Amino acid sequence: MEQQDCLFCKIVAGEIPSTKVYEDDVCIAFNDIAPQAPTHILVIPRDHVRSMNETDEKHKETLGHLLLTAAELARKAGFAEKGYRVVINTNEEGGQTVFHLHVHLLGGRQFIFPPG
């Protein structure tokens, strides 16, 4: 279900260009326009889900698919063995700025913990 004012829904619909690195029936993945690491890919579901707070049992397969896609992209990018970070920001205090569920895949540099 597309939300008319959602940036990521517009990317899914092809109304806004993106640098896609992967797509299938469930999700698309594209390079972040403001990367926070040498590789910064966003993996988003094709269906609009505002945030993790709106997920429930019916989203289990989609959530698993997003994470498995991120892992596969990390392997293909060549940094899986060295390590990478997968992040889902939720709502404003969690750092979410686009309110369409998305997974950040970050790799290619050393990360510290705790983050930000």
C-alpha cells in the first residue's frame, strides 16, 4: 500500500530515482544519498509500513527477508567477514527521518559501540 507523501514509496514506484543495488518482489535496496560509511545501503519493503512500531506477526516474513537481504548484500559487497552494521531506526528519538520502515546496511569501516 503506497502512501502518497512517502519518499520511499515514491522510490518503489519509480517516481523518484535511486541507485538500486537489488530488488525482488518483497523489497528493494539502494545506496543512501547521505552515506555514513563507505557502503551504506537502505533495504526497504515494497509495502508501506511506517516504522517497527507498526509491525506485528503478519510482518515476520518481510522483516526476516529484509535482514537476510542485508546479509546477502554484505557478502556480495565483500565486507561480511570483516563485519558490518545493520540498523533499524524507529521514530524520531530513534533517529528515523523517513517514515517508511527501512534497514540500514553499513560496511567498509570500523564501527564503535555504543553508537551515537
